[in-house]
Amino acid sequence: MYKRHVPEPIPEENTEVWSCTNNDCNGWMRTGFTFSGEPSCPLCDSSMSQEIRMLPVLNAAGSSFPGTRS
């Protein structure tokens, strides 16, 4: 009858991020999306520290991942 479509896995990679140092806040941002050398948290205004997280790969504007339609 109907074939269940299995989505392709989203590629992930280790990514440098800034993470909020306040234990009550979950704020973080990718290093490439900051406007200053040492940003403050946009949610609580605390200091941030660098760490690495496994995140989905962001493709460059105008390009697509192999096997996907534009």
C-alpha cells in the first residue's frame, strides 16, 4: 500500500559554541554568529565560555546537502 518515507539523517559535526556560565540559563550560540570576541549571554547578560557541541551542519547560503532538492 503506502511506503513509509524514512528521512535521511541530518549530518552533524563538532561545533565551537559560546555557552552561558549561569547554571540557571540554557543560553548558547555558535561561535560564527557572535558580534564580539567575548559575548555576554543575550538571555541573562552573564558571561559566556567556549565549549564544543555536536550540532547539525549549517550549509552555506545557496548550496544544499547532497541528495536534497533546492
